[in-house]
Amino acid sequence: MIADVTAVVAKRGRCVVAVSEGITDPDGQAWAQKVTATQERDAHGNIQLSGTGALGDYIAGLVKAKLNVKRVRADTLGYMQRSFAGFASEVDQKEARVAGRMAVQYAMADDVDGSVAFERTGNGDAYGIRCFRTDLVNVARETKDLPDNFIADNGHDVTDAFIEYAMPLTGGLPRIAKLF
């Protein structure tokens, strides 16, 4: 990561690093777990990875020390991104409404010990979902890692296979004017 940040800073004069709270070391241990002072756990026994800022602070300190730069900032979004509903894709908005309607139907039938789940039925133009109820034991405390074929050989970028998978969920990428 440091080598890539160095290369980007040399080329562009600045660099933005986006990191998932769930990134792991080669042994599979979450970095957030390794760098947090507390081992707070959620209701399902998982280490609380988000909201502490510890991972961002650790990476900022690492970049600052290794690159000998004075100004490095880390922002931990937590729930902030949920405040921007206008940026949710049409697909995300539609699927959220489907999940909400199904949850109400289950609750009205006094079926309250489960969760609404989606199963993907296609890709690209054939993208679709099958919506169903599943027991909480099938989703609580479970983590699903990004498949290896979605992670580039450099270990920190995504492959074209991931972009193909994600594109139907986003409805396409936004067009942004190039300033430089």
C-alpha cells in the first residue's frame, strides 16, 4: 500500500485511500481488530469493526511515518453515507422497498424471528433477485468475504469480474467532469 501511495503522490501530488473496515492481514485477522484498543463486540459476538476510527488513524499514522509527510487525514464514515439517500442507486432503492414490504408482510403474519434475504438470479442485463425469508441464524454473526476472483493480483484493487458483478447494483457509474 505504501508503495502505491508513494507512486500516486509522485504522479498526482495527492492520494485518497479508501479502506473497508473488514480488510484482513494474510492470516485472515481483521486489521481493525489488530489496531483497536478495545475489543468491543456486537450483539452476535463479532468484533466491532466500524465507528471507532482506529483503523483510519492507524493507516494515516503509517502513511505519515513511512512517507515523512506532515499532512495526512483519516475520516471514518460510519453511518454518514446513509444520510445521502439521494445518491442511492435506483436498484438499491427498489430492492429496499421490496425488502420493507416483505418484512411488513412477515410481521403482520406474526413471523418476526427471521430476516428478508435476496438471492441474485442473474448478471448484467439479466440481473434480478429472488426475495425470501430466512432464519436469523443463517445471517447473524456471519461474514461473507469478497471472493478471491474479485480481488486483483496486487491484493488491494478489484478485478473486471467484480465490476461486472457490481455494475447492475449501481445502475452505472456517475459521470464526473475531469478538472485536471
